[in-house]
Amino acid sequence: MDPYTPRTRPGGRKKNLGLSAKEYTKITGTIASVRRNRQPTDDIYEDANVHLCSSREGLGKSHEPSFIAETSFVRAPLNSRVGAYTSIPKTKGKAKEDILDNLPVDIQEALILEDLLYVLMGIEGTYISHHPEYSPEDDDPLKGIRFVVSCPLDPSVRDLTERIVPLGTYYTAISSFVESRSHLDFGLVNHALCAAIRDMLKDYQTLLSQLEHAFNTSPQFSLQKLWFYVHPTVHTLFLIYQLVLELATTDDDDASSSLSSSESDPEQAARDEALGLGGAKLKAVLSDMKKSTSDAPINVKGGEVLTVIYERMQTMSGDPTAVKVYGTLLTAAGVPYVEMLRVWTTTGRLEDPYEELCVKESKFISKGILEVDYTDEYWERRYTLRDGSTLSSKRQHTGVPPPRTPGGRLPGGACIPPLLEGWKHKFLLAGKYLNVIRECGIEVQAGQKDLTQKSLSMEDEKLYKFIEDAYTHANRTLLRLLLQDQQLIPRLRSLKRYFFLASSSFLTHLLDLAHTELKKPAKGVSIVKLQSLLDLALTGEDAAFREDVRVSIASSGLYEWLLKVISVSGVIGGEEGEGVPDEEAKKDRDREKDDKKPMLAIDALTLDYNVKFPLSLVISRKTILRYQLLFRFLLHLKHVEQSLASMWIEQKTSPWRRPVPNHPEFEQWRLRVALLRARMLAFVQQILAFTTFEVLEPNWRALEAKLAKVTTVDQLLRDHVDFLDTCLKECMLTSAKLLRAYSRMIVTCSTFALYTSSFTKSANQALAAAESGDGDQAMNKRWEFLKKFESNFNHWFKFHLDCVQYYASSENVSLLPLVVRLSSIKAMS
């Protein structure tokens, strides 16, 4: 037999529970005799029972005080028990047992039926009372009030009663949850969940009113009928009770874990005591500081509530009732969450007053920070996901709350519902794109009027299509704004023209005009004068956006700054052979401290570029810094090439061309000087040709091809940054070993070019000595001076070539053409 099917009572029972006049007279006589032998207070209590029985049958009116005359009782009959059990002491022990033991089973069932109607509303009955261990002051109301049958009953009646009694616990717990979670602190999702549960409780209360009506009017109403009607409700309320219990215990566990984590361990206390930090006043101050600095535990709200409901629904997917109940609650609780999501993805406004959505806003970061910020915080950190995840493989841990202790789930809005986990980056980007458009003063028009007017739910496939369409619409809108309205491609071409020296006749003109100014120390140069000379050099140029180009003076040398950045960030850290150059770098820094010369303006000269929002998202300070590094690298090469070319022009004069047959050693010295200058010039020209023709130009063509097919704004940003990073890497500006060898080479060449006049003066002295016939006493010094340059150049050239060959064969294949170019110079030595 089914355990939930009521068992038949042996001996049969009457179909009609109504009492005849003879039975009623017998019962009232027995009760009257009992009343005469009991205390007055017990008489009052017994009269209440007699009155209830008489009202049950409608056979007569008792002369004892009644609640029928009160308006509140007429409107809500169940309220009669509220006054009765609080003002009248309960009968305990043997007296109560005697009451039901001496009554027939039908009377027991009638009395228990009345008690059950009270208990189902959370009110303690006469024979069904609170658990002995229950305390209203100490017990958590969210766990419900426990009821027990406090007197012996017939086994069949007791069995059915114990099945129905848990409904009172479920109802009280759920009612307490609805009342506590309706406060503002718990957010809109909890409010919607409470509203859905309240609607279910209304159906439950309607059922109770119908059962009470049947109890008062129908003589055929029995305990089995009550069980038949409430049996489905028991399972439904049990499911809601389990959900409420999980939500409540998660809050309690998180609060207790945060409290325990704030307490100090005994070892720490002993150390503080030994150090003299154990005073009561000092401990109080430290505890106040901890309380003020530590974050309060986050309530279960927002996405976490939806996650808990969804996980319970998936766990109990084999139960159709559980799927229906939890599905209804998930749909209702997800309405405000979906609405916040809809507003964010269609307008770019984040309306999340209780921090329930998985998207968070850092309001202290404004678009004005792009003009001075080198980390692009506005785009990267203005709007982020609360769980700290990004599209890249790296994970941002800043601002991510610690997970819950029991299950490792992120709390509050940081917990993304599993249904939206795969879409989180799309709706984040959709809102970010539209927010950028709004920041430009452009009104955002929703492209999906039909969908936005319809209601969307968490489990509806239309929600995912809506997010996809909103992302596509926002993406196209911002791309159109950047590429067409803001002319991004012409802007990037102007950057290539000015910073990569494409069609760079203006640079030659600028170097000629500012020749004297650039020889000054960097700290004493006039930026205003250099800016006017740059404007003059660009006057004859047919260059777009030339008014946005500005002259700037760097505070440190290019190679020193790059080496410092590489040593801090560890771009090429942990490679073989890096230990020796690090020691050399320390020696170099010590040597530079001893004899550090002021940096010249030509070594600190760079360009800057002004762009307005929203183009500053693409051409940000971070990307402009990369452009500046490449510009200074090319400018230094151009300057050294120009210096060596001037030296070649100087060495075409008579002292270098006139034959001196009587001084063959001088002729050999002149030849060695010219050969060293030619090798240096060839090295600089090969580096310059490799940089421009085999690095910058091919990568620029690849970038243009990508921009022509770009579909998302984030892809556009990534392609632009990847282009610059690739150029820096292939130009040997990201490897400490390559950069150190190259910087030594280029410094040697520029220093050699600075001695042009000295070499010419030595040549004139040698010619004068040859003509006089007295002999050249200074020839040994000339050879010694020249051999220092030759040995230095040969050493660093070999070291640089070995480094280039190593990296070309191991990790940077793009350096292979440079190996071929430099090998030709090696053959000339």
C-alpha cells in the first residue's frame, strides 16, 4: 500500500461525524462533572474546548465567554486561538492525556483537525504545540517553528497528523524569509523572488480558508480529506523551504567565516604580548581599525540568488514539481536582472543600485584620464565584470570579492548565473560600446524596438538572441563612429607619416633648421622654438592633421629607459646567458654615475600627438608611447647616418685625397679611417633599411588589411596594439641583450662621427710634418686613437651579430634578413 494513502481504521467508522442529541448530552454531562472537580482556570480552558465542539456541530450555544461577539473573530475565525493560548495556561501532563484518552477516535480527530488548521497558519494549537527545545528568542526564525503532537492519539490519527504538521514549519520559515528579504539591502532580485513566493503563499492561504470553511460547514470533512487536499502542497512548500534554507544558511556561513577570520590566532596574540602590544586599549584601537577597514559580508543577492535557484532546479531535474516550482521562481526573480541587462545592452546606462548585476562601474575613472594615463584605465577598468575575468587569458584579481567558504561560489553580483556565463563578455562589450557613444554626446537609439518591448526571461532563447543582436548593433555603431565620422584610418596614416618617417622630407628640413638648437643640452633647449621650427618645416608639406603634432623632450635616453623597463617588467627574463649582461649593466650604471654627461637635445627629441575622445581609445597614451619609442629609434639612426655622411663629405677634401708618397704610414692611416667610417655608415644604413622596408612597411600593410575586415572594436584595439608590439620586437627594442649590444654600436658610431674635425686636424698635421721632412712624432698617437675605435666597433659588432643570429634561429625569425645584411659588412672587415 502507498505510504501516503490513509490506512483504514479497524472496526470501521461512521461516515457521518456529526453527534446525535443523546451522544451530545452524554459528552456534556461528562465534561460538566470533570469541571466541578477542577480548578477555575482549568474550567475556563475546558469551557473553551466545549464551546469549540459546540460551534463545530452547531447544536447549541455555550454560556461561557466567546469570541463570536468580536468583529475580529467574525472576520478571521482562526485568530481566536491567538488570544486563547496566550492568556490561558495550558494543561500539561496527565490531565491533558486524560482528555484525549477518554474520548472516542472521532472526537480526537475533530479536535486534532481544528488544531491542524491553526498549526498550518503557524499558530500553536492545544494538542499540537511547539517543540520543547524551541525558543522564539534564540532560534532562527528563517528555519521555521517546529511543532510536535504533545498528547497521545490513536495511531491512525497520529500518523496523518505527523505528515501534515511539517507544513506549519515550512510556512513559518517561508513567511520569515519573505519578511526579512523584502528590505532594500537585499536588492531587486530578492524582492522579485519574495513577490513570487508571496503569490504562492496566497494560493496556500486560499486553500486553508477553503479547508476551514469545509471544516465548519461540512460534517463529512475528515482528517483523510484534509491530507488529500494538502498532500501536493506539502511537497511544494518543502521545495521552497529547502531553497529558503539554503539562501539563509549561505548568509550565516559567510558572516561566521568573516567573523572567525577577523579573530587573531593564539600564536599571534602571544607574539603581540611579547612585543608589548597586548594592552587592552591598544587591542580596542586595533579592533576598531580592523572593523573600519574590513568589508562587511555580502548578502546573497543578484546573480547569486539566480545561481542557487538554477542549480537546485538542475539537481532536482527528475522531479517535475521541483522543475515547475523552481522554474517559476527563476523566471520571476530574473525579471529585474534581465531588465537591468536590457537597459545596459541597449542604452549603455548601468542602472544597478544594489550591485546585483555582474557588470560594475568605477566612477572615479573618467574619460579625461586618457590624456595622461599610460595604462588605458578608462577602457580597461571603467566598466568590468565583477568576477574579474577578461577576454584575455590573464585574470584581474583587483576588486574581486573572496568566494563563499562552503562552496567556493562568488558572492552577490560577482556570481554570474550559469545561463549567462557564456555571454558575459558580449553584454559587457555591448554596454561599453554604447557608453562610449553616449560620452561623445550622441543619443543612443535602440535598434531592437520590437524585442525591447517584449518581456524576456532567463530561460528564454530570445534573451540570447537579444544579447547577440544588441552586441552587433553596438559594435557596428561604434565602428562606424570611429572609422567614418572620426576618420580613424587617415589618423593612423598621419601617425605613420610623422612617427615612422614615411615621406620624411620634413625631418631633414627640421634637423637643418634646428641644427644649433639640437646641440644644446636637453634641459636648456627651448620647446617653443623647436615647435615653431617644426611648424615651419611642415608648412610646405601636404600633411593632414599637422596641427596635432607637437614637439616634446624626453627626460631620459631611449636605450637607458628601455633597459630599465625590460629589467623591471622582465620581458625577456630567464634566458640563457642573461646573467653576464646583467653584471655588465650594473657596471655600466656605475660607470655612468661616475662620468655622466648631460643628454643632448637631439637624443631627447620626440614628437607627441593630440587626439580627442573617442579616438583616444584607439590612439591612447599607451599606443602613442610605442610610436614615440619607434620614432626616437629611427631619429637616432637618421642623425647618425647624417653625421657619418657629413664626415664622408669632409673626407673628400684635399688633406684626405692628396697623395703623400714620402709618408706611406699616413696614407695607410687615412685608408683605415675611411674604411672604418664606411663600415659604420653601412651598418647604420643596413639597420635603417631593415627597419623601414622589412619591419614597418610590411606590418603596416598587414594592419591595413586587418582594419579593412575588422568586425569588432576590441579586435580593432588588439590589432593596433599587436602591430606596434610586433614592430618593437622586430626592431630589437624588447630584448635586453640585443638592445645593449645595439646601443653600444650606435654610440660608438655617433662618437666616431663627432671626431670628424679632430681627424681632419690630425691629417693636416701629418701633411705638414711630411712636407717639412722632420718626421711625424704624433703618428703613434693617431694609430692608438684609431685602434680604440676599431677594437670597440669590432667587438660590439661581433657581439651584436651573434645575438641577432641567436634570436633569428630561436624565437624571432623576422631577424633573418638582418643577419644577411650584417654579414655583408662583416665580409668587408
